[in-house]
Amino acid sequence: MALGIIVPQATQILPREIEVNPKKARAWIDALPLTKPIESSRSFAAVIETVNRSKLTADERIQLVEAYRPVVHVLLDELQAIFAYASLPLQERQEEAFVLAQKIAGECAIAYKHALLEKTGKMVLFNAKKTIPPLIYWTLFYLHMQMMKSYRVYHPVPPGVWQEMHVLHRYAEEQGYVGEGNGTDTGLTIHDLYTEALMVALADPYRLMQREIDRALEVLQQNRGLVDLRDSAEGLNPQRLFVVAQDSDAPPRVLVQGNRPPPGNLLRLVDPSKLVEKLQQRLRPAKAAAVAKGRGAHDPADLLARLIRLWGDPPKRQFRRSPTDSAVALCSGIKAICHFTELALNEDPEADAKAIRDGDTIPLIRIPDDDVSRSIGVESWQVLNQSANGLRLHRESGGRVAITVGDVIGVRFVGGRTWNVGIVRWLTLLEGSSLEFGVELVAPAAKSIVIEPTIGGGRPIPALRLYPLMPGAESDTLMTATDTFADLREFELREIESTSLVRATTLIERTSRFDMFQFQES
């Protein structure tokens, strides 16, 4: 098969100031100040972009990019340290670091694609099995890098990346190269890189919390060689199969009855059965250790359990989504919800916020506009659709409220007098820095309180006492800063009208932003 990959035309003459000698090129890039990663990355991005559009032979191009590679990987790590794990939207410096990292990884992939096209286009190529696989490997490596950096900031994968990964793997499979690597003894193969990308996509990366993408990659790297690609589902459990169209620009999908097949004609089945069985064996001792430590959700054992469910028995949607065209007020974080909940208590219940439209009076969302509220952050988001327990929200660029997956947020509906409490479950950063995210609503309202551990010298911290979903039921759930919960830990719980002693009993959920747990009176 012909390699259906795209490269820019290399028609210009390489400028004299860019070194073509590998030793001098290495000396140039070594001289870049790594303490200034953005400035150095700008310089390198300009050079590699020029190299990729200049007339060079495949061997000259490979020697140059391999001379650059050690320092490039350091620069990419430094850039990632700036933008990864930040709340969205990214700040100006973080966004520039992300854009530069994507550009550099993309241009490095282009350099290897140029060499691949030249080498594979020859009528006769000696030592093809020694020459071609490393070029495929490094092209996949940098496409894979673009993909993972996108996932770390909940950004869509760049157009064309999936398509080229599919094409390269198909070509390697046809030529018998999938078990080959980068020409060294790392043990990582072309097939490993490709299936790792498939499985990360099937881990629902836009629902993973910060740093969990790295833990998922660690799990896959510790269990390589356990994912198969098949042409037939015969004799296999369809609940553990996924389908990928290798002639499309799309990730794999769950193969379940009722799902539309992905666009494309070259369909392959992704079979992670051996991986799931291996992880299930690993999960048993991990769960036992977690129970012994009294840990709760979102520890390594919890992530492993979620990956097993996603790869072994993909969840089905529980509630139907209904499209809507409305808006909500939104704030982020326990302290913010405490603040706006207290403000809501002092509002005049008879004074509804309304506007006149087409002669009719319509209710509005009450959004506080005092100096303190503006500094804390509150704004209006558009509701795209709604289900029995959640919302899909959208905001154009320029907002003040920063969020990430696993955040606790306050939501106030049109005409509402209370702030619902929700948890961010997935997040996507769109072009132009607009955002979309999904929220699971866990409480119709909350009471602002303060808790203080009675033992251990802890300080008083703001917390939320969540109202139950069922009216009339007693509230026995708290939401606090993360790592507050410990089994049977005693707290002094202070409300406006009373103070009481309570004990933590059951951890419901823990993220990097909060603990949600049940309590009982001491």
C-alpha cells in the first residue's frame, strides 16, 4: 500500500544560518538556554519548520532531527510542566507553551514523514527492515506525543493525527514491521505505541482527572503486548471489544448493539481481554491494601478499577439527555459555594430577578455583582443539554471561572433560590479557548459550615453540608477540602445556629479538589 501521509512541500533552499552539519546543529541546540523554555522553543520551532520546507535528502533530514532530539525532549518536558495540570481556560503563558509543544512535536513528526516518503518511494531499497521501522516508530512517537499533550489539557486531538497513526500501523502491519522498534533495545514496538494510543482513547481521557492520564499510561506501559487487533469477533465476548476504522480520522469506539459503526470501510476490532484479565489479578491486592489504609475513591486502586470497567465492560448511558437552550450561574470550589450560599440566604425571597422580553416578564438568574463576588468568580454558562442528574455546559472564551475535571461547582438555575452542587466529570477545551464540560449534580442545595478536627491540631476549614436528594431526609453528607477524611475522625461542626461533634463514617468520593463523606453525630 502507498503511504497516505501528508507533508508540506520542501522546495526552498535551506538558509545559511541553519546548520546542516549534525555536529554543528547539536552544538547550536545545546547552546539554547533551557532555563528559558518558551524562548528557546520559539527559536527551535522556527528552525525545524524551515528545515521541513527546505530541500534536503532523507539522510540529511534524519541526521539533523536526531541531533536535535535529546534537547527537544527536554524542551517538551519543560513546556509540559508549564501548561499541564492547569485549570481551564489556560492563561496566556500556559497557552503559548501548549501551542509550542504541539507545533514542535508535529514538526518532528513531519521530518520523519518526509524521510519515510522518500525512502518508501524508491524502486529498490536495501536493508528496508533496518531502515524503515525506526522512521515509522519515531513518526508515531511524535504523533502519539501530540495526542497525549492534547489530552492533558482536555483539548481535541489535532486533525489528521488519528488518520496518520492508522495509516502508519496498517503499513507496518502489511510489511511485517509492527514488532519492530526504534532501532535501540528499549523493547517498545510500533504496535505498542499504536495500541497504547487506542487504549488511552478508550479510557475516556476527557473524564480523567489531572495526572490520571499519566497513571493510565503507566498501567499500559507496565502491561505491554496484551492488546490484540482482530478482523473477526468469532469466539470473543462482544462486551470486551471495540471497533476502529483505520481509514478514518477517528479514535476507536465501543462495539455494542445499537451503536453506529464508525465512518470508514477498513474496520478492525480492538481486543483488550488479556489486558483486562491481567489488571483484574493486579487489582485484588491493590484493593486489599487500599482498604487496610482506609483510603477511598481516586487512589491508584480506584483508577485501576475504573480502567477495568472502561476496557472490560463499558458503561451505558443511564439517563436520556434533552437538548435545551437556557443558562445557569456557575461558581467553582467549596469556598466559592459557601460564599454564594450565604449570600442567597440574605436575598429578599419576594424580589425575583426578571426582565421584559416581547412584552412578557421572564425570570432571570440571580448572579451576585458585588466586588467580593466578582473577585471570587461567578458567571453565566449556556446549558446545551440536560439529563436527570447532569448538565452539559458551554462557555465562550474570556470567562473568569477556572475549572478542571474533579472540581466541585455551584450551579444556580433560572428562577432558583439555591445553589445546586455538582462535580465536573468531563471537560473539553475547544478552539478559541471556549469550553464545554459535563457536570453531575449531587445535591440540590448545600449549607455553608465550618469544621475543625478535635484531635491533631487541624485548623477550621470551610465545608458544605449537602442537602439530600430526597426531600425530608436528614442531611448526613459533607464536602470538604481533599484529604480531610479519615475513618472515624471526629470534627467539631459549626453552623450558624449550632455546634455539634460528628464522626466521619464513609468516604463517598475523593478527588484532587474535595472529599465527600458521610458522618454521624458523636
